[in-house]
Amino acid sequence: MKNKNVPHYRQLTNQIIKTVTACAISLSLSACGGGSSADETFNVARASLIEPMVGTWDITGDWNGEPNDQAYLVVRTVDNDNTAEVVIYDRDDEATGLGRNCFTLSFDRGEMSESLNDRVFLDLSVFPDAVVQLNLNGDLEIQFTDTDGMRTYNAMSIGITETDIQPIC
């Protein structure tokens, strides 16, 4: 005489094995996927560090060693690699230039990038090895070292776009 419960136990055992295997595969895949989702979160967080700095900043003053030199620093839109191109428009006026009263795209183009420890760096020839941040007043604070030692330069947002900088020489 056969035990009627044996097929039931086999069926139950097979279901348990399938469930445990499915859980193990699911945990394995979620652990692998966790790295990917962490990277995506990391990229989103990193993009937000530069994004508030995108815009046009007034750096008028002795930013390049010339007193009262009028210029604008433009931080362009953040790229997919979490960097932003940076350019300077320098006013060619009587005091500091040829007196044409127009803006020239000055110096090499630079780049703003982020470090793993949430610092933003500015790689631009006039601000060597600079670290940038927004201060409590909302100004762009540029910390750099030149021949005079460590310097901090504050730039105010002027609320215009790059295309508003006129006239161009």
C-alpha cells in the first residue's frame, strides 16, 4: 500500500527548493544592481554641486592683477560627465585694454569639475588650482594660489546669460 502523502511532500519539497533558488538569484541580482544604482545616485548628487554655479559671474576687480578690470566668468551647462566649461569675457576698455569698449573671450577655456570628496575645482589659467563654492551670500567663492600665496576671490551672479554679454569685439 502506497502512502498518499509522499507525492505531496515531494511537491512541497520541490516548491521550497524553487522558492529558495529564486530568492538566492533575486538577492544576487539586487546586490549586483545595487552598485549600479549607487553609481546613478552618485552622479545625480555630483551634478547638483556644479549646477547652482552655472551662469554669469561678475569678477570685476584685480582678478588678473589689473585694478578695476571689468570681466565676467561664465560657467556653462553641466555635461554628462559632471563637468562644465568655463570662459572669461574681459572688457577691453581705456584703463586695461585698447579702449574699444567691447568684450573679448579671454584666456583658454577652463573646466569646472568635482572630486570624490564633494569639492568643486576650477581649472582655468588665471585661477590656478582653484577650489570653488557658493558662500552664504550666494556669491561664487574662488580660492586659489598665485605668486602672492593663497587668495580668495568672490564673484557675484549678475543674472544674465552668455549671449547677453555685449558688445563682443
